[in-house]
Amino acid sequence: MLGTLIGIARLSTNWLLSKIATVYVEFFRNIPVLLVIVLTWTIILNAFPPVRISWLPFGETFIFNNLRFGFPSIVGGDKFGTFQVIVLLALLAAVAAWIWRSRLFDRSGTPHHRVLYGLGTFVAISVVGFIALGGPFDITTPEIIDRVYVGGITMIMPYAAVMIGLVLYTASHIAEIVRGSILSVDKGQVEAGNALALNSFQRYRFVILPQAFRVAFPPLINQFLNFTKNSSLAFAVGFAEITGVIQNLFGQSRPAPQLLLILMVVYLVFSLVLSAIGNLINRRLQIVGR
Amino acid sequence: MTDTAEAKESAKLAPLHSDTTPAKWVKDNLFNNVMNSIITVLLGVVVVFLLVQSFGWIANEEWEIIRVNLRNFMIGQFPSDQLWRLWTSAFVLIATFGIGTSARAHNSHDDAAEKGLVIERSSLLDLLSRFWPILVFVALVVSFAKTWPPVLGVIAGVSGIVVTRFAGWALPAPIRSRAIPMMAIGTIVSLAVLAGTSGLVALSAGIVALAIAASELSRFFEGSDPKSTAIRTGGPIVIGAATLFIVNAVGFEGYGWEDWGGLHLTLFATVVGIASGMPIGMLLAIGRRSKLPVIKGFCVVFIEFVRGVPLISLLLFSSFILPLLFPPSVETPETLTRAMIVIALFSAAYIAEIIRGGLQAVPKGQTEAAQASGMSAAKIQRLIVMPQALRAVIPAMVGQFISLFKDTSLIATIGVAEFFQYVAISNSQPAFLGKGLQLVTYAFVAVGYWSFAYTMSKESRRLEKQLGVGVR
Amino acid sequence: MSNTPTGTVNADATQILGSGRAIIEMKNVDKLFGNFQALTNINMNVGEKEVVVVIGPSGSGKSTMIRCINRLEKHDRGEIIVDGITLSNDVRNIQEIRRETGMVFQSFNLFPHLTVLDNITLAPRQVRNIAKSEAEKTAMELLERVKIPEQARKFPGQLSGGQQQRVAIARSLAMNPKVILFDEPTSALDPEMIKEVLDTMKSLANEGMTMICVTHEMGFAREVADRVVFMADGQIVEVGTPEHFFDNPQEERTKLFLSQIL
Ligand SMILES: Nc1ncnc2c1ncn2[C@@H]1O[C@H](COP(=O)(O)OP(=O)(O)OP(=O)(O)O)[C@@H](O)[C@H]1O
Ligand SMILES: [Mg+2]
């Protein structure tokens, strides 16, 4: 997502925006992913305070320190089950609204606004349900009591660092793919769209993006595979220890070789399956030609 | 926001009139509508904030850690009394490549002139604009130097480039046309200065000699009589083998690469990875198209396996499991050697796929035309298909080179002291331990990686354009 | 460039044949690409149901001129009025004009990811808010008209060039435009296909469609055109009825051009 936005930003008419996007892309694309991850890690380590003086923004609903991040989360009350059912119903109603608007559009040509209608239905029913049940759930905020995290959802920092680092890195690659694929759409297509009086949204939605997506799909799958493979670098955060860890395991009853092999097999299966699926979809997507 | 691509397109088509004032430029490019104005203001604030912050940071940080460890970062633990090897090898490289590239430039310039095209001779200024990131990095390094020799060395190197560029341009045509063999020889020499003349260096010297002999002999013995044919096929092998033995017998002692380190090792590992991955990858690619199920199966399994698992797991495998598999009687190769082998195989798998793509891009009519003229299958591959395929995949290959360059940072995880590893090493030195200077070192290393990778990717885009023009 | 060697420059192309009112009016239109002046002082009117054929050497600005009419290129000076609407920078204004003008391109520019039917119904449904069934009915009628109803469910990549171009014509007709702009619609086609596309265009002309055609098909110009406009170096050099134009050209430039191609 971030990648797509940045890819489009690079094509923006706003000079500053496109330059910043370019700098971002060219920076992250050209340094090792390992460096991105450890850099994120170090920056988080330095930027966030230690546990004792954790940063508690928004009236202590969040916890940020350099070991863990805590976010508020939902805890169900008595009627939470009922509420879940209502949310499900709201979802169904939204789908129904969506279909209704599409049908209407097909039948009479009235602009459908189906996103608006669908969302509106969903939100309306959910809110009504929420009020009717008198607040079926509570929000718990994380707290630190005697060094133990209570309530909310917490995320350990290395994990957060790996995720953030990988997302930043992968986004820079995806941005390039998106940009390239949009530029690869023939100029004549845009002109034809223009000549048919499509507005800029319609042009993107019906002409440019469907074609760009077909171009971008294989490299995107590839990026996705890279993302999963790179996530193996999660090991490497504080990589000084990893050799130590595995060596330690070796020193004991050496489960490490097996572990490593299992890990490799898992990755292998994962990437084979994914690329098989990717190929399949890609074949379906191919534009029919002679 | 959505009409961006096309708006930009039209902006490109209708270039700004020469009489645009800065004010008009600002209006057109930053405040051309409400949305953009808001974006500009918001981003402007953020950018200014970040710039101020990072300037403050740069001014305040302790760069002493880089200053002290500069040599480590560059060349690792290379001993002082062996430094002459590094300098000599660097200068040999600079000289041959300076001469070689500009000789080639002169050749293609003449080619183009023959075809009636005019190509501007690339001036030193062009070179500067193409390679500025690396120059900036070199300048950064020099500015951290504590003693004079490296500064002088760099100045000598840069002026060496300038001199050799002119020298290469001025060479007579027959020599110029042999620019590539010359660069190959230069590389071998510079390698030999570093690592001695035995083992791998001798082997590569033999291979290079074989290749050069093959191309030279086929120039002089063109006939199809048995004698010429014999010389053309037997000669290179004899010369190659002889070179191997002679070079090996010289017995010049080197400084083994097990003890290299820093950026030097990183670059070296990348080059070796690609250089040895290329022939293996080519074989794998051809093998994958083979009709023999055994060969094909092996190639497919190898390629898919290597591409399916993360490099780091392969490295860990080589580092922790491989030694267990060696029988005690055989001496296990060093960690770095094993890592290098993994890197070579890893890049071979990726290169194989790139080449396969290139092979598929060669129209079938080419093979058929060659078959029609009665060429043997091997010859068709070697003379018709491969050249076209390789040409088509050059950009992708450069891309692979770049990503391998970045990936070599992973050998740090198995404890090899390359460029990236010195972040950890320098921060665990007693003088800097616990001072929280990781960011400083990361920043330095990032600039290092970035300058090389960015330059290469710019170059590859340039190359892509050139090839595109050349094809049509 | 602004002074041509002989004769009058910018011959009067504002005189509409017949009694119809002008659908397109171009007044003193200039167009620059950077410092290069692609159009100089173009004055031209096109009346209702009129067929105007534009010819001229390559690079003379024919495409540029008709692309200015629906704002695929932005003209720099002068005025363009389409069906009473003056072309301005206002997006709504541009969209309105584009709704009233169809365009057929040299390279077809069909949308490769949509079926023939979807290509034709896309704009009516999205822009004119026409019901799907109705849009498809109209589309099928149009396909009958261009004689390829059996291709409706195929993708453009599966059609021959001539068929693709006829789909493109049907696509522009689907918006029910007041005028259609043709930019060398047959230049990318093989001879047999040229004929089928020209036939389609002829029947359109006979049915009273207003058309501006850039083409190198002199036979078509002679047969179908109400007026022929000759352009060179970004200017309109000569205008006349086909008979007058081909049999009795006035300008040296025109004679030279005709002698080269006939
Ligand atoms: N986007 C552009 N940027 C710069 N110059 C352009 C552009 N489009 C056209 N030109 C120039 O404007 C001039 C007129 O071009 P135009 O395409 O209108 O010619 P044409 O009469 O249609 O030629 P042809 O018969 O080859 O299609 C040409 O000299 C061309 O080089
Ligand atoms: Mg044209």
C-alpha cells in the first residue's frame, strides 16, 4: 500500500512531493535490507525512552518504550457475542446494498456510489447495534504493573523493528514497480480515454490501472516472496547474538541443524506454492491476444 | 491527485518556455492547485524540520569512531606491511580499466561515425555526473583520513583515471579492439598482486588465457583445412594449460583472502560472486532447457531450491552444517571460502533464471535459420542464441549485481568481517563500547553502500537506454 | 517559417459549404511545442453534416490541429469553439466538448483488457449514465452498422486491424457525438482492410455525420469530401472542393505535394 502511494506520488505534478518520493525510493532501494532493519532498530532504540520513563501518549492509552510497544485493544463484554453477530449482519447488509446499487446502475445507469452506500450501511447498522446493546465491549489500555504488561496488545520491539524496516524497504521496491507499470501503459490509451470524455478517476479506474496491474503483477508477487524471505532476517536483529545462539544450540544437543533444515523446507514450500499460485493468476490475467 | 501521470506527461511534452521566472516555476510546480498547495506546505514543513534535525545531528555526533576505524571499514585487518599490495593492485586496476573503457568508448565512437551517427565523446564532466555518488563517498572517506598516504593515494588514483582515459583514447585501433582482453589481464594481475599466483588465481589466469588465445587464433587461422582447425581448437587449450602451470609455478606469495575485510572484501565478494556465478548460471540455464530428464531435473531442483530459500539460511547452512558433513580426514575450507561458494551458487541460480528469460526472448526463427544453414546444435547455442540472449539480459544482470552487492552484507551474520560487520566490531571496541554510536557507523556504512548501488543502478538505466537505441 | 514563398497564406477555410451552422470554429489558433511553432494562425470552420478532409506532408501539423479540437493538445493562442462551447482550461468545459466529439486514432487505441462490447459501452455507461442493457443494445446496433456483430465478445487482440478500427469507430459513435475526428485511420492497415474501414467511413458520411478526416487516401478525399484542406508547415495553404483542389490547384506548394503523391 505504502509502495503504491509512493509510486503514484513520484508521478505527481507536485515537484516537492515527487522529489521527496524519489529520494525515498532511491535511498531505500540502494542499501542492504539488513542495514535498513538494524537502522530502524537502532533508531527506535535511540528515539524511544527506556521502560522506566516510557512514553505514554494520548492519556496513557499507548505505551512506547525501547523494548515494547503497547496499544489499546478490545475486550468483549457479556453481549459481545450478540454484537459480533450484528456486525456480521451489517457486513451482509453492506454487501446487499452494494449489489443493489450495482444492479440499479446496470439497469438504469444511475451513478451507483456503491462504496458510499456499502460503507454507510455497515457503519449505520454497527453503530445502532452498539448503542442498542449499551456498549458491548470495553477498550483496555496497556499498563505496566511491576514490569509486567497488563491489558491491551503489546508488541516486542525487535519484531516491530523488523516489520517497520521491511515495510520501508519493500515499499521502495513496490513504488518502483507501480511507477514503471503505470508509465508502461501506452499513451494512446490515456488519449483514447480522454477522447471518450472519461474523467481522471474513471480513466485510472477503467483504463490505466487494470492494464498497469497486469504488468505489475509478476514483480509484485516476487516482491512478496522477497518480503517473506527477508523476514528471515528477523534473526539478524542484533545479529551479533545469532551466531552465538545457534552455536550454543550446537554446543548442547544440536537441534540447530534440523531446525535450520526445517526452516529452509518451510520457506521453500511457501515460495513454491506462492509462485505457482502467482503463475496461475498471471495466466488468467494475461490480456487475450492472437 | 489522480491525473498525475498524464499531467506529468504533458508537462514533459511542453517544456517550460525559456522565459519562465522562478516565481512562475514555483506556481506551476508547487502551487498549481489547492490540493498541491496544501501538500507543498505540509511537506515543506516536514522537510525543513528533518533537515534541521539531521544537520544538528551531524554537527553534534562523535565521528571519532569512524576516524579511528576508517582503515577497518575499508580494508579490514590487512596488515600494514602488506599494504603495498592493495595500492599496487588498485592502481593496476585503475590503469587497465581507465585505458580499456576509454579505448572501447573510442571504438564505439568510430563505429557510430562509420554508420553516420554522431555520438558525443563523453567528457570528464559526464563521467563526473555519472559517478558523483562514489566520488562523494571517496571524498567522505578521505576527509576522515588521519594520515597522508591514503589522501595522496586517492589523489593519485583520480588523476590516474584522467591520464589513462586520455591514454586509452589515443591508442592505435588494433590495440583498442583488444580492450576487453586487456582489462581481463589487468584484473588477473591485480588479483595476483593481492593473493599470490597459486590456486584460484592461476586457474582464472588459465581460463582468461584460453579465451584470449581462442579469439586471437581464430583471427589468424581462419581456414577450414585440418591444420587451421587443429590450431584453432588445440591451441587455446595448450596455451591455457601452459599459462595455468607457469603462473602457478611462479610461486609469488600472496596474502590470502581469508584475512581480507571491510569494503574491499565486500566489493571483492560481489565481483567473485557474479564472475563465477555467470558460467555456472549459463550452464544451469542451458541444462534447464535440456531434453535429458536427469540434467533438466537436477537444474530445475537446484535453481528452484536456491531461489526458494533465503540466502541467510544457505549461509548458516554453509557455516554450521557443512563442516559437520566433511569427513575428519579432509580439511574443511575456511568460513569465508564456504560463504563465497554459497554466494557463487546463489547468484548462479538467479543468473540462470535471467539467462533463461533471455533465451526465451530469442525468436525461434533464429535457431531455425541456423539449423537451416547446417550448424551443429552446440554451435547454434554458442554463436547464435547465447550472444543474443546475453545482450538482452545485460540490464537484468546489472540488477542482479546490485542486489548481490547488497546481499553480501549477509555474510556478516556468519561472522565474516566485511564492510557491514565493522559496525558491530567498531562499536564493541573498548573505546566506543556502550557509547551508542551505532547510528553514526550505520550512517557511514549506508552512504558507502548507497553510493555504489545508486551509481550502478543509474549506469544500468543508461545502458538499458543505449541498448534499446542500438537494437532498433 | 511565417512567410511562405508563394501565394496566399492561410487560405480561407472558414467558408462553410451549404447552409448549415458551424459546429467547429477555429479562430487564429497557434500551437507551440516548446519553441517550435506547430500551428500558425489556423482559421477553419466546419459546418453541420460537412466532411472535411485534411491532407498535407508529414509533420505539417494535421494531427496537432485536430487534437487541439478535443484538447488532447492545448493550443496556445486563438479560440476554438465546438458546438457553441468555447474551449477553455475549465475541466467541465473540456469534458463537455469531449462528449460531443468522437475520435478515431491511427493506432486504434482500443482498451486491450476489455471485450469489444465493453470497449464500446464503457463511456456511455460511465459518462452518460446509460443503463447497461440499453448501452449494450446500442453497441450491438453499432456493431451491425460496422458489420462485425459476431465479434462482440472477443478481445481486441483477437481481431484483425481492420476489425479493430471498425470497433474503434463504433466506440466513438456510441457516445452519439456531433462530430468525429479521424487521425489517419487507415495508415496502420493492410490494403484489403483499408477498404473495409473506408467503406464504413463513407456510409457514415452518407448518413450525415460531421467528420474531419486526416488521411492520405486521395480516392476517399475525392469521393467523400465536401472540402479538402491542405496544410504545410503548420499553416492552411489551400482549401477547396475536391474537384477544384485536385484538378486545378492554385498554390505551388499544393501542386508540388500532389505531384509527389499522385
Ligand atoms: N508532442 C510533441 N512535442 C514536440 N513536437 C511535436 C509533438 N507532436 C508533434 N510535434 C511536432 O509538430 C509537428 C506537427 O506534427 P503532427 O503530428 O501534427 O504532423 P502530421 O501532419 O500529423 O504528420 P503525419 O502525417 O506524419 O502524422 C511535427 O514537426 C512534429 O515534430
Ligand atoms: Mg499525424
